[in-house]
Amino acid sequence: MTAIVIFGSITAIVIYTTSVRHKERMALIEKGIQPFPRLDKPPKKVGGKALLLGLFSLALGMTMIINTFFLQHHIDTGMLTAALLCQFVGIALLGYWKLTESERKLDQKLYEESFNYALGNTGDTDI
């Protein structure tokens, strides 16, 4: 019974918000105002998470190296191998992030231009 009430409540909220949004748009159209343009989401950034994952991997590798050399009384080759692997993966991810920088800038520029176009800003302001 509880599941039915929860599902019914969620469904009612979705239907209500959709109908209110529709009524607002219809009122704007009747007044001759263009409703808010639906803007596409910004493009997923190429290599967007590579910076985060690369820095995390480097930090993890450095932590493992510090643990191996300074906190343990012997050198654990398995730990050292894993640490170096994390270091090289981090370096590779940071290199990938740097190589895709021009694509990210181009995607951001195109998104900003489409955003300005959708809002009606052409960049030509005659004051």
C-alpha cells in the first residue's frame, strides 16, 4: 500500500508540474512572447574527467610510494609496481587532457555562440 501511495504521489507531482509549465507557455504564446527557448545541454567535454582522474591517480601513486619507502621497514615490490602503474596512468591521463584542450575550447565557443543565438543576442549592439 505504501508503494502505491509513493508512486501515485510522484506521478501526481510530475503531471502537475508538466501541466503548469504547459499553461505558462501557452499564456506567453497568446501574449505574443516567445517562450523560453529550449537550449541544448553543453557538449560533453572531451577529456573533461581526465584531469580529475589523472590528478587522483598521481596522488594515489605518490601515496603508495611514500608508504613503500618511508613507512614500511622493507621495500614491497608489489606495492612499488602498483604505485608506478598509478603514476604512469596519471601522467597519461594528464597528457590526454592537455592534448584535447583545443577541442574543449572549440566546443565551449560553439556552445556559447548557440546560446547567444537562442537568446537573440547577435553581438551587434547599436546603442
